[in-house]
Amino acid sequence: MTYNHREIEKKWQRYWEENKTFKTDTESDKPKYYVLDMFPYPSGAGLHVGHPEGYTATDILARMKRMQGYEVLHPMGWDAFGLPAERYAMKTGNDPRVFTNKNIDNFRRQLKSLGFSYDWDREINTTDPEYYKWTQWIFIQLFKKGLAYMAEVPVNWCPDLGTVLANEEVIDGKSEWGHPVIRKPMRQWMLKITEYAERLLKDLDKLDWPENIKEMQRNWIGKSEGAEITFRIDGHDETITVFSTRPDTLFGATYLVLAPEHALVDQITTPDRREAVEAYRRSIESKSDLERTELSKEKTGVFTGAYAINPVNGEKLPIWIADYVLATYGSGAIMAVPAHDERDWEFAKKFDLPIRVVVKGGDVDREAYTGDGEHVNSDFLNGLNKEEAINRMIEWLEENGVGRRKVTYRLRDWLFSRQRYWGEPIPILHLEDGTIKPIPEDQLPLELPEMDEIKPSGTGESPLANNEEWVNTVDPETGMKARRETNTMPQWAGSCWYYLRYIDPHNKERLADPEKLKKWLPVDVYIGGAEHAVLHLLYARFWHKVLYDLGVVPTDEPFQRLYNPGMILGENNEKMSKSKGNVVNPDDIVESHGADTLRVYEMFMGPLEASAPWSTDGLDGARRFLDRIWRLYVGEDGKLDAKIKPEAAVDPGFEKTYHQTVKKVTEDYENVRFNTAISQMMVFINEAYKQKEIPKSFAEGFVKLLSPVAPHIAEELWEIMGNEPPVSLATWPTYDPDKLVEDEVEVVIQVNGKVRSKVTLPADASKEAMEKAALDDEVIKEWLAGKTVRKVITVPGKLVNIVAN
RNA sequence: GCCAGUGUGGCGGAAUUGGCAGACGCGCACGACUCAAAAUCGUGUUCCUUUUAGGAGUGUGGGUUCGACUCCCACCACUGGCACCA
């Protein structure tokens, strides 16, 4: 009987579903194991072969841990708000709910066809009012803590379409249909993630994450330490505060630069410079952020006519404006030290401003010197090195009340509102007296109203603004007329806390039961794409810390261990895409080769974190491996093959291979090295083929090892062996360390570092015995003929190296 | 430009307290089975040479060491992230 994947896979998927084999009992006494996938956006295109890579990895861990006696939480859900559904609704006039639910049904069908061991009773959907009720609740807590506020922020406004576009919808300053897009300031919700910058940075050290992801987050947060320095402005009462990481170079400052948007520019500009300054600012405003950075090779700027006073020596420094100074970082103003800062150096060269050396070591005629060195021309800093001088200067600034030690972060507050329909409504009322307040928590969820037509409001507000009935309301507490917030939340919102809801998905009273959260947090292993390395993972960590401060969750970090699966490329080594025609659809593979083959293949391609091209031949190889297993176990009659028997004569070599296999596969799964685990299982099968008889206990142990990767065939073989299903809940096999110990080892003999001979010796042979065996070896004697032995290095149980000349 | 990562056969990849480079799979070649083919089973497969053997070899060049894919220095290439962040 041949291996019929279509029949077997359907049979066991039905069995698992009917028996609720993978249901999690969150109140069980067993130790917990929480293994989580990044939940997908259910796109119309369906599952991509990239999805099953990460999902199989988590599934292997979930299945092994279950068999090892853990209570495993392994859930799945849908990150279902998002732009494609909104655009579909605008184009077709259909409700995005219908479209989204159709896509979800398709995704769920596909995931089930791959045999993942999710507890489907915990499925969540970010667009479900019972779910986003709590997303809104968290927003209200953020608002109450002062972490959500409104600010004027520029958006991509497209007048022709009457709508605001996302950054990715703007191509070369135009909409995808070629309409012009301009930057327009709008009142928007911001979340004060910057208040958590230091904790988000520091706590990275506690996480078992890939170092590159942590580094990306560190760079994103961008901590820099330095000082704030206050400059008086000649002839004005106002002062300018600058941030510098090099306060030690204050004696080398020769001018100041403000960002063109800096609030003081209008006040300090002298009449004769006004025209030039206005013209420069206008030229900046018409540029997008992108243009400003792209055209940045050449420094631009104008003199304001005003002068600042250097607090340390009373010198008058001209104040310029230039777009190389960013309004959004630090205080939007800098002191320029052209001798020791590359950007200032370029600017000074271009505008012929003085360059004064205060640190010895470079050649400032050629370039700025940013390294360490002895300070000169710097009064009380002369002779000091960089670190000493920085500290001494900060002391001086603080003593004289003109500055202080200061830490600045590159991280900006999170722009949290979207001018969209298909997102969580922000639960805020704008009262007629101009105040804002959250809607009472007992009135949550604030449901997204169904609308006959979803079209741009024309004002830049979301399509919700068209719905007068919904927008205009009355504050139930004061009776005042009120307007609902028409902005909705970004897609990140729902994914910031979904891992909490899985723990207690049907709780009507609260986000989740605190006792359950206490047992189940943190997530033990989290697997998902590296494209979320910064934003999703940083936002989720931020919300988690806020919830920790509120006492809602018991841990200060959500995800302990993290892995990012690499990308599966097309057969031609390029990214899979429709236009290149190299996309592989998992449905087709499940049909032709089977889900188990797809799972084995994707795990065998290479390390989980590496990208690799799809290979049809490789896929066939995975199938061949499963066929080989099948033929080893199942005879022509469909019954267990006669050579697998309870009382079999065991070859000692094969016995050792079995125990090695149990050990290696268990350790490799635990450490997410699935490719080498599979290769070890192949070694076992190759050995098994050479045996006349195979002990049934080995055959059973092997099926258990196989079951996390290829669960359907494993269940079938388990049943054919006469065992009670499911193997998915059987006990994980163990190995006997004594069976792994070698009596004899092959010792390598080298002459001058080159392998010349080998000799078999007892594993515990002494150094002297090994040396003697080496020198007595016939081949070695020939190599040593005519030479004098200078030295012999012996590594017990491994090798002997003879140095001779 | 800056930061991080990677670089091993025809291909995907193994091997790390420094100790036999190339496990396992793919592909290819040969053999068995077959009227034949497919499938299957078996053998071989880093390269070079004058092939019972020897030499070279883990991106390039140098170094440390009895011994380096592994450690150090410099460089090159590719991938990812950031991009005037003071």
C-alpha cells in the first residue's frame, strides 16, 4: 500500500478537530508553554509559502512541548483591520466586513489544511467589537495617564481625492493615479512612547532575541548623552538652547544654526535679512521630507542677522538657519563647531565661516576631526582629553547656570491616528465647549457604524465624518452636544496586545483574568517576520509596559524569546511576486505533495532565520523521505512490516544511532535547528534500511520524533503499529546516555599538522598509550623516516600530532 | 556614509571551549531490477595531478598557533536596517 497523503491528512485533521486534541486548559496544573506566531493580515491573495515556515516552526515546538508534559498555548487569529479592505470597499461599494470575513475563512481553511495544532476555540479577530472593545479600553487608559495627546502634524493630503494618503501610497509626491499630494498640518493623536524610551532601551538586555533585532531597536531609540547649553541672543531677552554631545568643544563654536521652523526665527531676524530668510523658508516648505534628505548632499542656509553670546567666553556668534538642523530633534538648534563636526565643517567651508581647532589630532583643512585628543584654545579645558573635558565643561555649565547634563533620544512620539474608516474608532468625544473626554468605559465598545457607502469626506477627515448620525452625539454625563472623534487607530493597535487576549479570549468583564495572565506571561517563544523588528515589536513592548505600570499585566516584557524566519525566495532566487511569476501557492503543494511534505521541506531548507530559494527538486526530496519512512513501516498489505517486531535482535551500532537520534532531535527542536534535526532523522532511516530487524520500541520512538514536523503521517503510522491515537499526545521519547558512550575511538595521527594515519584505540587510552600507538604506526614511521621528532601533542580521545623535521 | 549580519562543492546546507572540512538532501554518473521506461535499491561524487599515491582547498591578503571554516588585523562582495539625529 502506498502513502496516500490526501486521504491521511484529511483523516487526521478531522480527528484532531472532532476530538479537540489541541484544546488548551489554561487552568491546568502542568507547567505552561506559550508559543506564538505573529498573526497574519488576511489578504485576498491567501497564504503564501512564506507563512508556513514560521508557523511550522512554532507548531513543532508546540507539539514537542505538549508531548513533554507541558500545557501548551498555541493560538491563531487575524490582524484584520487595514488598508486593502478599505480600498476594496471604496472601489466596489461593498462592506469591508464581508470581504474581510471571506478572506479569513480562506486563511483558516488553508491553515487547517497544513495541520497546525492551534486551539481554534481561542481564535481572535481585531475587527470584532468584542475584541476592539479592549483596544479602545487600553487607549482610554493611555489617555488618562497623559500618554495620548493631540498635536498638529503634517499629513499627505491629496486635494483631488479629498483624502489623506499613507506614506506607502505616495509615490514621487503623487497618488498612484498621479494626483498631486501636499503636506498639510492636521490635529492628530500622538502616543508618548518617548516617555518609555529609556526603559524600552534598557530592558532589551533581558530578552533572548537575535542580537541584530535588539541592535535595530537600540538604533531606533537612538540614545545620546551630552549637554544642553543656553545662549543669550544679542539684543533680545530670549535665549536659545542647543543640545550637544560635545560640550567640550564649546570654545570651538563659531556660529549657531536653527532649524528653519524654529520658533525664534521670526523674532530674531534683522530687517535687512528678512527677505532672504523668508525666501529660504518658503523653499524648504515646498519640499517633502524625502526631498530634503535627498538633496542634502549640498548644504544650504541663510544668515538671520542676529548674534548669540557664547556663555563660556562671551564671543558673538552669528545665528544661521539651515535645513541640516532638524526641528524635531533635540531643541531644533545647534552650536556649530566646524573643526570637530563633519556637517558643520561642510557648512562652514561652503559659507566661509571660521573654523577653530580646540582638539589636537586632525587636519581641519582637509576634514573635521571628531576623535579624541588634547584640548587647546579652551581655557580651563586645555590639556584635558575628550571625556575629562566633557565632564569638566558640564560641571562649569551647571555651576554657572547656563546648561546641564542631558540625554536625548532619536525616538519620536507615535503618530496614532489614521484618517480611515476601517480601523478601531478612537473613543473620544469633542464637546461643544472645546474640551475632549473619553466615552465612559461602560459604553465600550464604540462600534464602527455600518455605512452604505465609504467615500472620502473631502475635508481630510476619515469617511466616518460623512456619517452625521454617528458623529453628532450628546455627552451622557454633561448633556453637552458632542462630536465623535473621526480618526481611527492604526493597524498596529490591535496587534499591540493580542497575545494577552489569547490567554482569556472570551472574558466579558476585563481584558483578561489577572490570575491567568500571571500564569501564562510572558510568551515563551514568538516567531514572525523581521519586517516587524522595530515598529510592531517596539509598540507592543511600549503598551505592555504601560499595562505593567497599571498593574494589568504581571511582567514588564511581553516576548521572552524571538526568532525571525528568513524569506523563501522564488526558484530564480528573487523575491516571490506575481509580476515575476515565481509565486508558489501552498494549496497546490498540499494537493500534489501533501502538507507533511511541505512542512518537512520548509524546515529542511536551511536554518530558520536564513533566506533560501524554493526548489521543486528539494520538495521532491522531502516527499521521498516520507515515502521511504512509509515503505519501511508499512508492508504491501497495509499492515506493519514484518521486520518491525517487539523482540528484535538489535545491532549495537543501530541502537547507538537510535539514542543519538533521540538526543539530537530533541535538542535541535528545542534550539530551533530543524534542518539538522531532520537530517539526523534521515540518518536514522538510512540505518534502519540496513537492518534485518527493527525493535518496535525504536520504530515508535522515531514516529514520535517525526510527529511534530510531519504529524499526519506520524498519526497514521502510530495507528498502524497498533497504538491508541493520537501520537500527538503520546509521551516524548527519552534516550539512554550510557548507550552513547564509545568503547573505542578512531584517533587521528598527524605529522606536522597533516592527517597521515588513523588508529583505533580504547576511548580512555592514556596520553602515553596514544603517543606510543602513533609512533608505532607503520605509515607514520615512513613519514618520520630521516626526521627528528621535536614535539608530540596529544588530545585524549581525539588525535596525536607529531612535530618533526 | 553609518550600524549589524553573511561569505564553505554544480546547488540548499553541516561542522565553533581551535583538533579528520563538506554530515544530510538535491543534482549528476554508474550498477541492479525491467522487454523498456518510471519508481525503487545499491555504489560513487570538492578540485587538480603523473590516481594502491600526492598536492591544493572554507570571499581576498596578512598574522597568532604544533594545528585555523573557527581567533586577531586589513580589504572585497552581498543582504538587512538607518540615513544630516548635533
